[in-house]
Amino acid sequence: MRICVVYDCLFPWTVGGAERWMRGVAETLAAQGHEVTYLTRLQWDPDDPQDVPALPGVRVVAVSRREDLYGPDGNRTIGEPVRFGLGVWRHLARHARDYDVVHTASFPYFSLLAIGFWRRRGRYRVVADWHEVWSDGYWREYLGGARGVVARTIQRMCARVRQEAFCFSRLHAQRLREIGLRGEPTVLRGEYQGGRGRPTPASVDFDAPQVVFAGRFIPEKQAPVLVPAVARAARSVPGLHGVLYGDGPQRAEVDAAIAALGGGGGSGAGSGEGDVVRAPGFVPAEELHDALAKAMCMVLPSRREGYGMVVVEASAAGVPSVVVRAPDNAAVELVEDGVNGVIAPSASEEDLAAAILRVHALGPALRESTADWFAEHAEELAMSTSLQRVVARYS
């Protein structure tokens, strides 16, 4: 079959879970003998042969210019998705009949609208991967009143394009049905690319345990609130401390929260209660993996997650997770309370501290049950399992 994969990001030039997934889709389809073209935006130096993408069996085509995805506020810019959508529209205007299937990420939405526009002319099937479906309320919060209304309308238009849809959580599958999808979405559980064996949890000093956060410092992940939460928990467990790995628009707020404890800002230097939390920024993957494996728990106070890969990565190391119950947070689907982590009722300082203390009280037994949980679910959590299900649908 002749297949066109569409996404404005390409791993590893842009890094993230969806980027890994879409590249995996393209390479798996190519390995199955299909003729695969990957439409994306320019993310490399076209004059540097060492930088130009060379995916096995995949033809990569840049249909829009090189530009940043995010503005200073950490939100996606509007211009880039529009220009990428126009690039996809122009490509399909010339090549719609060259493809049997167009497989796209649902976001950025303008490319899916372009694919839907040329569908009848090209007579191709449309396959769309929906990592998230945002609620009307979240669109208003993210973009404001008028622009939020426009964005949610565009999202609904995309849902109504005739397609075979894949989602990565029950939450977003249900939302996709509610906004007008014709047909039933397939829910995939796996995006993890690591090993599938039962992990052996690293030993932890429960007299001086470490709590870890890993992610971008953006409003949705609510990293700043973790600082006072860890400090509150440390009053009950002297020696407990936290490390926040990452960076982003809320870096100043994280540093200010650490400084307010009496420490020395982002480095955690200084004396007093502020030493309990530090934020070293981004670190090499090996260092982060080692820190996570030795952590008492991973805390993800995010109120919005389409999947929650870091929860799976923690479980794969036998490390329990603390997540927050919130309307837009699909990560709670990856945690069985008291089995591989704890679900906090909110991201308040009090609730997060209580959840951390509960992990501490459960002790090594929770680490062992987390390892058992991962071993039980490893097959369905594997990206290869999800890719096999997708490829099977092509048959």
C-alpha cells in the first residue's frame, strides 16, 4: 500500500511521546513492505547531509518552513499549524491520488482538515491518532473566549472527518465520541519502548527518601506547587527531599517557590528548609533514569495529560507514581491506587504532601507491587503491541 504519514514533528529533531509514536508508525509500516511518505515541517539543516533525515524505507518531505512550535508563554503558536496545514493541502492537491491511506496525528488540526478536504478526490482512507481531545472549558482557558470557541469548533470539524481513529486513553476516546466521531475509536494502551521484564526495584533509604518530578515547567504540569508540598511532607519525614528535573516558562515560579523556603533558588543551594527541594534543569537521559530508579516515588502534579508516559517509565523501574485526579488528566488511568502509586484528589499542597507520605508509609511493599503491576501490563504498554494493532487494521 502507498501510505502518507502526516505530523509537523519528526523524532529526534523534535522530542516527545507523539513524535516517537509517529516515527514508529512510519518505520513499522515501511518494514511491512508498504511505500511510506512522511510529511512534516522542516526541522533540520537542508545543507548539512549529516542532518537530513534518513529513515529506513521512508521518504521524508518537508511541506512547511523551519520555525518554533511554542511561544514565550509555552503555548503552541497559531501560525505554524496554519502554515503546516497549508503545506499538507498543497501537497495533497498534487498527490492525493498517489496514496491509499493517509495516517495523521489529529493535532495540529489544520492538516487533518486538509486531508479531509482531499479525501474524496484521492479516494484514500484516513487514519487519525488522537492523543488528546480538549474540553470546551480548557479551550477557553488556553486561548480565551473568542479564540477558544474557534479552536473547539475546528476540533469538532476534525472529529467529523471520515476516519479510523486511535486514542491512547479511555478519557479521550469518550470525548472524541462526544464531539462527533462517526464510528468507534480504538483505544491503544502502549507507547513504551523499554524492556518488558519484571523490574527489580532499587533499594531506597526511607530515612532520607527522594521524590522526583520530570517534565516541562508549564502551567498544565503545575511543577511550582510541588515545592511546598515536598517541604510539607519533609516536616513529617526528616531527610525527605525533592528534585525537579526540567525547564520551561514556569522556571522563575519554581525558583521563587524554592527561594521562599529559604534556599538558594533553582540550584537548591543555601541552608534551612529550602535545601529540601532543588531544580537542576534538564540533565542527560542517563542521569535522569538513574535518579528516577532510586526515587521513593515520581510525582506528576499535572492537571492535563493525554497519556502519562513518565508514569509508565517509573513503573518500569519499580517506582510508584503520585498523580492528580483532574478532569483533563488521562495519566490516572495508568495508576492503580495503592498498587503502583497513589492518586491525589487535587494538586493542593496538602493533598500532594499527604500522597507522598502515603507512599512513604507503604514502604518497600509498594515498590514490589509496582514491579508486579508493570510485569502484568508490560505487553499492552509496549509501543510494539500498539503498532501491531495499527498495522493489523491496514489489512
